[in-house]
Amino acid sequence: MNFLLLLDKVHYLSTIYSLVNKILISELVGLSAFSAIFIRTTLVVKINHT
């Protein structure tokens, strides 16, 4: 019985961990995409100003 409870806890924790991981990865991907667009826009603006 105790072992099953432990197994359930481990499964629960790993589910939370994978969810957090997915959220973090998507945040990082979104952030890098945003910064890439931002850098590109600034470069274009700088080129247009000269």
C-alpha cells in the first residue's frame, strides 16, 4: 500500500515536472523568437536611418 502511494507521488511529481519543462521551453522559444524579431527590426531601422 505504501509503495503504491509512493509510486503515485512520483508519477504526480514527474507529471508536474514535465508540464513545467514544456512551459519553460515554450517560454524560451517564444523569448528567443521575440528577441530575434526585435534585433532584426532595430537593424533595419538603423540601416534606414543612415
